[in-house]
Amino acid sequence: MANGDQNINRNVRRLNWRQILVHFLAAWLLTYASELFGYFRNIPFMEVLMKRDSNFTFQYIKSKNLGTTDIYSYALFVNEVWLIGLLLAFLISLNLSLKRRWWWGNSLIVIILVYFIKFAYNHFIGNHTGKWFSTISNFPIHPSVDAFVVVGGLSIIGGFWLFFSRKVAASIERANKL
């Protein structure tokens, strides 16, 4: 039993909370960007949703002869596309961890945290009208295709900067040596 306790203690010492925090923020930004860009699957429908007028939306759906399957498919894609950003963030985090000889468990912890927090938000806390619609209706600035491009692009830049910045990596390195 003593050997098992030693393994646990060794792994706890290998935890790098600074890496976990930085990679968590970077992963969150990449998942948010992929979620925003998921709306571009059907730009005309996205623009109609941005008008925030249910009558206009229903008229558009009727005029384009969109069925329940079309709307469900769009909503499902937008709801789940963030997983692509999460997978990308995990691969980047894991690659950086292995390259810099950081413990790979930190990357795993980050992805598990992001997944469960995002999943909980989407399914338990999110608006019951559907998370895909509430993102547009609760967007912090006036929603437009340009705004989604700018915010999504800034999220990608921020996420990549957190992952690949030499200063951030040096800070994580210092935390590893404590």
C-alpha cells in the first residue's frame, strides 16, 4: 500500500496549477471560437436569428421551406461544434506538455474541467429556449456576422497566445520548479 501512496504523492507534486489555469483559459477561448464559427454553417439563417424577431424567423423558415429536421440539424451542429475546439485545445496542450516535458496529466485535467463545465452550462444552466439561440440573443454586442468573426477571431488569437507565448511558457516553467 505504501507504493500506491508514493505514486499518488508523486503525481500530486507534478500538478502545475499555473499550467492548468492558463491552458484552461486557452481551451475555453478555442471552444468559444469554434462555437461562434459553427453558426456560419447557415449564414442566411444565422442573420435571420440575429434579428431577434420570432415572426420574421417563422416567415423565413416557411419561405425557405425549412423542416424540423433542417432546424434540428443546425441547432445540433451549433450546440456540439465546440467539441472540435476542445479536441484541438487538448491536442495543442498535450503536444506542448510532451514537448516541454511537463506532466501530461495537467492537459488531461484541463480538458476534463472544460468539458464538464461547458457540458453543465449547456445542459443545466443554459437558457431552455436552446443554447444555440441564446448565444445570439445574449451576445454582448449587437450580433452580426462581422461581430461573430471579430469575437471568434480574437478568441482564437487569445487562445493561441496563451498556448504559444514564450512569457507564459516561462511562467509555467517557473511554477514547475517550485
